[in-house]
Amino acid sequence: MQPDHATPARRASKPNRRSHRVRRALALLVLAGSQAAIAAPAAATLAAPGAGNGAAGSASALIAAVIEHRAGHFDKAARAFDELARAGLPAAMHNLAVMHLGGEVTPASVETARGLLEQAAAAGFISSQLALAELHESGRLGRRDPAGALPWLRRAADAGHVDSQVAVGTAYYLGRGIARDESQALDWYRKAARAGDVGAQYLVASMYETGLGVAVDLRLARYWYDVAAHLGDPAARGKRDQLDRQLSTATGAP
């Protein structure tokens, strides 16, 4: 069987990968200064018990600032986010950065936004890590820089963000921002597959089937196609059934 060298990249970018599409859209909305996106990731992360992002009073102040932003009171929101950011609140750093990127503060500065995002990202704020990756990939910092985006994606991936794991795997598979390495691509796709990402499960199966980054192993390929099939991927169901016939013939089963 000849390897389908386009399969992992094509499957990773398919629009029917629902979780990737939704989270990627959120990242773009954050960079566009969306009122919805400015509220949801920041307030939700801050309010989570044990999140390490501040006490209840800071959470209330952050929510109040988000409400001001939603009402169009950008000056009040920016002042509140700035005060909370200076107190070390990553969610406020992120939201103030979003306002700079959206031109909602005067003077607005991409470099100021970048600094705020880097502070929040260094504190483990995944939304900021993804926003920084998007800034580098989009060229908003002056040029498109996949290599600059990759460390931020890697941080999010290391923290268990599944779409980032797929993105890092695809970067290795395509050699985008880093030397091409099919074995590393498989490792990252496998992490996402184990976390339940159906697209990544199909990719892992395909790589085992065709020997990309690993020795051909049709039984493992069949296993991952079966996992993806049970989660609703019709193409995986067809590939699983095809391998069942192939394995049956190889073993001489009736």
C-alpha cells in the first residue's frame, strides 16, 4: 500500500473537525476584540475554583470591567483591566491586550498587547498562549512567523490543550516553523487521540497504516480507526472495515 502523504495534513485542517474549528474561531474573535470572546475565556477561567488567578474580589472586579466593556464604556473597562493587570491578574492582562488589539484604547499598541499577552501566557493563561500564536501566524507583529508561533502552541499543548496538540503535530508533519519530523508528529497526534479528538484518532490510524513516522502496524491502525468510528467518523468506519477484510485475508480466516 502506498502511503498517502497528504492525509495527516489534510485531515488536520478539515473544517468538519468541530472542536478545532470552534476554538480557532474563538482565537480569531479574541484578536478582533469581540465583546463575547473578551468575557468568556477570561471570566470563566478566573472564576474556576483553585485556578490561581485571584480572590473572589478580583473576580468580581473583573466581571464588572467586562460588563463595562459590553456596555461600550471602553475607558472605564480599560482602567479596571489595567488596575487588575498591575495586581498580577492574567485574565485582566489578556483582556486589556484584546482591547489594544481591537483599537479600543488610546493610544492602542500591538506591542503593548504583545507584552501583556506574554505576561499572562507565562503565568499559564492558555487563551493568551493561543492569542500569541495567532499574532505570530497572522503577521500582526510585522511578518508571518510560524516558528515564533510554535513555542506558544507547544506551551498550550503541554498543558493539555487538544487542538494545540494537533497543531503542533501538524507543524512537525509539514515542517512548518520547525524541521519536518513524522515521528514527532505522530507523538503529538497520539496525545490528542488519547484525549478523545476524533480527527487525531484518524490521523494516528492512517500513520500506522501507511508507516509514516512509525513501522506499519495494521492492528494498531485498525484499533484507532475503530475508536474514531465509534465516535462517529464515517470515513474511519470504512477504513476499519477495509482493514478487517485485509487482516482476515492475511490470516486465512474464513
